[in-house]
Amino acid sequence: MNGPGSPVPPSVAAARAVVADLALRGVRDVVLAPGSRSAPLAYALAEAADRGLVTLHVRVDERSAGFLALGLSRGSEPVLRGTGGDDGQTGGPRPVAVVTTSGTAVANLHPAVLEAHHAGLPLVLLTADRPHELRGTGASQTTDQVGIFGTAVRYAVDVPAPDGRPGEVRDLLGTLGRALAAAQGLRDHRPGPVHVNLAFRDPLHPPTPLAPLPPQEAWPEGFRRAAVVPPVPAPGADPALYGDPARTLVVAGDGAGPGARAVAEAQGWPLLAEPSSGACGGPNAVAAYRSVLGVDELARDVEHVVVFGRPTLSRPVQRLLARPDVAVTVVAPGGGPWPDAARNAELVVPALAERWASPTAHAGQDDGAFLGRWQAAGRAAATVVEAATSDDAVAEGLLTAPHAALAVARAVAAVLGPNDVLVVGSSNPVRDLDLVLGLDHPQAGDLPDVLANRGLAGIDGTVSTATGVAHAASRLGRRTRALVGDLTFLHDAGGLLRGPHEPPVDLEIVVVNDDGGSIFATLEHGDLAASSPGGAATFERVFGTPHGANLAQLCAGYGVDHQLVLDVGSLRHALQAPTRGVQVIEVRVSRVDRATETRELAAKVAAAVRTTL
């Protein structure tokens, strides 16, 4: 959106994007108080006002500017009559933006912010700030503006100074979209003020007159994509889903619930379900979907994805959700942030109407061909994983067999029934389970409940979490097991401690011990270690982190039963025994070839899938 031969400073380009996006999202009025650090926004607002995109109001006093913006929002009353408008408003006051420079100018907005907070008025506070390198240095007109309004704002974000990197505008507008949604109460029906603190780095003005903005329909994809998140309907509304339903996938992340599977099966859509989604199994579930997504001949036909829960497990899934040619609908109940790490969602809804969980005219629009291709791909992928984890494949023993950790996860999953609860640790265990869950459960109703700490996907407190789950599950007559890695187990070894006056609990913990952090070998760190001089030693120390801990002695110190197994047969035997108290089953595997084995398995899955297309 810049003129040829006239490079525009990143600060000015970002400010233009912000103002243009505000206009696209239905903001009609902007109040500006003059200042130097906010100059990029001032130039962009003057330009937008000349084009008729916004009405600009200039005031010299920021306190007056804040209350003027408040009055503009409070007085936007056809909307209060519930008639809405042509800009996507669904009722209630329109959002109004107010722009200030840095320093005391920001503090002068506080009285208006407090009034907007208690009155439920959607003010969008765009405050300019010094870049991070100037904060705390005594630079003029610089103070700590982050969090300055405390609990009086519905949303607050500190945006670093733009530097012109690729994707910068898209990320900025994704943040702005979340702020507008919070201001309007689209998630929690609680509108109010929001604070977007925008750092700007010199130069703050265009070097030459800016080229005119093109017509809105010609604006770059970044604007159009970020601008299409519409207001979220009230609960019970029946939103129209984007895309051709015949080419839709359902992604079920952590906590998605059985509704994700019900929608997929009712509509004839393939289902990509994480282990802790509560939606695993059924005829539409695609096995080894992370590797299947790597087959472009299959994945490129996807036009629409419906997301339930929080997908946090898979980079291939995130790449799918980030594709500009894929429309994304996020089903996110409640008032919290919706999951959209790729900043690509086109529709965010609190729920789907019940009719989407019942067969409709949409289902089978292409005679089931799209679903059939994904089902065939899943069957081919499952065959590859089954072969890699079969008894013959690991007969030589788990310390030397390929895919040993994967075989352990399969053995654990296979012994579980519908009355069992499995707590799975982060890093490789949950990803291994993701590949094997369901392989040995011909009936979907046989699958266990799988729980995991995927809120932040850390390894913290997993033993204690599993202990708490076991206490709760035992009251329902259910058995609890845990599948964790060695670092996860050691990180919360204190969770094994139970005082003599505390109630006992039955919990079986399977520890896959590869003496370190094998997850990092499957990431870019492993590739760097293999390609750089001295990289292997650096990797081993700061990522592999071998520990050499003796788990048997550790368990003995806590008075916990410990059993070491070295092959799948012994593991199955140990898993079939009843659990009495807390018991640890240690399974030792190697992580030497983990990265190579992971890539080879993904390549075999992709090759098998291609034979089905």
C-alpha cells in the first residue's frame, strides 16, 4: 500500500494499517490529541478522514478527548434501539477510538476510562509509546504505560515497535481484532474500554507525500483477512459456516468435547482429534493425521476448518490453520481468548446450533468423496504405525528397537478400557499417544478418557496432577494411569510424597526413560546439532540434558513401588496387574535415533497415503 519509489517507514506503514483496519471493522469516529510520538497515527488518520473512511475529531486536552470519545460511543443510538447497522454491529454502542502520544497524555485518559468501564462503553485507546530500548533510560516523555489502566480495561496489549519484518502487519491487525472484539463484548457480552499501547521508532513521518490508498476491494490480503472476523453471535444463534462444507475438516484440540466428533460425523467431515480432546475415535477420525497433513495432494483440497478446543499439539495443524486459502471457523465458548495462533480465523462463535450435529443436506455434498479420501489415508497411515510398533518390530528389546517409545505408548493405550483414565505428559508421550490411540480399540466406545495439562503444555506438576485425578476417579470406581517422560517425572518427583495422615491413592505411572529431552531432537535444534561443528555437544548439554538419575532409588526414598521393564512383553504383564498404591513402571528406551526415526515414519506414512489417492 506504498507508492513505488517512496519507501514508507515501518511506523507509518503500521499506523496506516491500524487506521484502515479500524475503518473496515466499523469504527466511524476517532478522537486525536496532538503529539510527536503518535505522529504516524495522526498522518494516517488525516489521510483516512480525507478519504471519508472515518470522522476525525481533534482536541488539545487528552482528558477532554477521552470524554468526547465516550460521548460519541454513548450517543451512537440507532444501535441502542437494537436495529444494528450496515457495519456488522449487532446492537449496543459503537466503538470509538481515541489516540494520544506518550507520557502524561496517557494518564489523562484514566477518568474517561473509568467511566467507560462502569458504563460498559467500547472505547479503543491507542496510545503511542517509545520503543523498548528507550524505556527506563530517562528518555523524554517516557514512563511505564503498560498496565496503566489496571482492571478498568477489558483487554490490554503492548505492541513492540514495527521494524518492517514480513508478516508484521498481519500480526498487528490480528492483535487489533482481538482488542475490538473485547471492546464490543463479542465474547462475553461485556463491552468496555481496551488499551492498545503502540511503540513507534523513528522516523515517525513519511519522507514524501504518501501514495493514495487504493479502493478497499484492492487492499492487500493482510487487511482483508484480519478484517473479516465478525461479531460473535449470542449463544444459541445459528451462524452460517464459511467454505464448502464438502471440503471441511474438523480439528479437535484439547478439551474439545464429544460435540466435535458429533459434528464431524453428522456432516461427513474428516476429524483430526488430539488425545485429550474428548472427541477421539469413530469412522471419521484420521489416524496419524500429523503425517497425513504432509501429503500436499490430499491437504491442498481443504477449504474450510472448524476448530473445537485448543489445538496445541501439532505444527502441521497450525500450518493448515494458517493457510490463506483456508477459511477457519473457531468454536470457542466462554469469554476468554479464542484459539487462533495463526491469526487467520474468519468466524468465531460460542457454539454451533444443534442442527450441525444432525445429518443435513450439507452432508455428502460430493457423494462422500472428500471424506472417503481422508478415511483411506487414515487407514493407510494406521497400517504403517501398526507395523512400526508391532511385537516383531520391537522383539529385540526396547533399548535397541526403533520406535521403542511409540511401542510403549501403544502398549499402554491397548490395555486401557472405557472405565480407565489416562493422564499423559507433555513433549513426546502425548505425541506418541496421538499416533497410536485407537489402533487396538476396534470399538470407539472402548477408548479411555485421556487428560493432559495442555493449558500451557508444560511438564510442570504432572505427577501431582495425575495423583489428583486418581483421587477423583477412584470415587467413581475408575482406575488411573499416567504416561510420562523421564524429565517430566523428575520435574515433579516431589509429587510422590504423601504424609502418613493423608489418604492413599491407587496410581500407576509409566515412565519412558530415555535419559533426557528427546523432544528437542525432533525440532530444529536437532537439525542444527547435526549440521554444525560442535553442535552435538552443545545440543546434548543444553537441550538433551541427560541426568543419569536412578529412578529405582528415587522411588525407594519416597516409599513408592518401582519396576523396571526392558521389553514390551514384560510391560504388558506389568500393566495387567492390579494397582495398589502408587506404582512406577520404568521403561528404558534410547533417544539416539529419535529424530531420524520420526522423519522416516512420517515419510512412510506419506508414501502409503499417496498410494490411496
